[in-house]
Amino acid sequence: HTSAAAGVAGVIKMVMAMRHGVLPPTLHVDERSPHVDWESGRVELLTEARDWRVEGRPRRAGISSFGVSGTNAHIIVEEAPAEEPVAEERTAPGTPLPVVVSARTDAALRAQVQRLRERVAADPDLSVADVGFSSATTRALLERRAAVVAADRDELLAGLEALASADPAVNVVDGQLIASGAKPVFVFPGQGAQWGGMAVGLLDSSPVFAAEIAAFGDAPSEFVDWRLEDVLRGVEGAPSLERVDVVQPALFAVMVGLAALWRSYGVEPSAVVG
């Protein structure tokens, strides 16, 4: 006897029946009991599966639990309301995304990375976005951590191979958690960290970042004759990032935009320096 678990199988059975819209047959019944008046009511034994059709109301089912020591419980299960269809949001192809891995030891981390690489290599239908989402949401975050940033499968496979072999690579971050609960520190670089085309990729791919740049772009308009986005995109006639009066506000705006982007992902800093 299932003792305290009596009735759980019935709950599972009914939830699955609701999910598939099918009433399953009653098991282990060859003939109906003569002690029940089957003709006077609407109770019947199902000898075969039947479509569970309902119109204008949710499916409901009653489940009884009879424990061996006399426990008697009854619950009524009702199916959840149907969800409204939502258009699936897909990451734009070519967008660099992080694929994270973690383990308790260095050896375990390398072994996990190798298994992940073999899995990705064996299934050409796996996208970087799908692998990154699963790695971030379905596994525990342990002390030994690493990440591969990749825009396509080739970059992901190359980064995983480098990580598995403990070889340095530009798209691989490899480290150890210092303290549980510690928050990151955002560092804003100063003049000299700029380059042509800086932040253009994020302007095109991140609505959060683009909104911050647009908001900042209106602030200095009373004092300057150039637009921040034109400067970042290198529009003809826009001043160069090498000008001191241009690069200082441009760098500040980009850093504020990056901070907003990180915070939109749930990354909150303990401090900001620079």
C-alpha cells in the first residue's frame, strides 16, 4: 500500500488526462460490480480511452485518497486557464551571447565543458541562444565558473574547445567565485578607451542601450552643435572622437548605457568607479 502517498497517483493521472484531453480507461476491471446500480446514475467504468471534450467550461476531476489507517481525503482538480499565445522573441542572428558553465572543481569544470562541446557539435540545430538560455537557467551556479561569448556555432565550439583545454582565448572568461553574495563593481574608463565604431553594435541590437544614448543625446544639445549618435556612428560631418570636448561626454554616455544594460539583466553593482 502507498500509505501517505495514497491518492498521488490519481492526481498525476488526472493532470495528465487534462493535459492531453483524454479520459484513460479504468484498469484491471473485467466486469462491472453487481452491487452498484449502474443504470440509475451517470457513473460508468471506462473500458477504453475516450476524448475528454468540454465546451465553455474548464475540465474538472475529483480524486479520493484512502489511506490504510483510515485517512480519507478528496480533492477537486480544475485545469488552468488557457494561456494567450505570445509571439516568440528570437535573438537577432550574429548577436554575441554568453554560455555559462560552473562546477565545484577545476577538473569537473573542464569535463563539463567537454561534454557540452560534444553535445553542441553533434546537433547542428542547437543555436547559441538556446544553449546560452539553458546553461543560465537550468543548472546550479557553483564556485568554479567560466563563460564563452559567441555569436555563432563556430565561435561557441572554438571557445568551448579552448576552455576544455585550459587555453586562453579572447572570448573566454574563466575564474573562481570569491565570496557568495558579493556584487560586481562597475569601472568606467576614461579618455583613451574610445575607438571608431564604439557602441554601434549595441545601438543596433539593444533597445535598452539605445534608449539611454537617445536620452543622453538631448542633454547637451543646448551647448554643442553635434549629436551623440552621429558621433558614435561616424556620420559624415560629425566631429571626431579624438576631440576632448566630444570624447569625454561620449564615453560617459556609453558607460551609462552599458550600466543600464547590465542592470536590465539583473546585474546590480555594489559600487561604480572611474
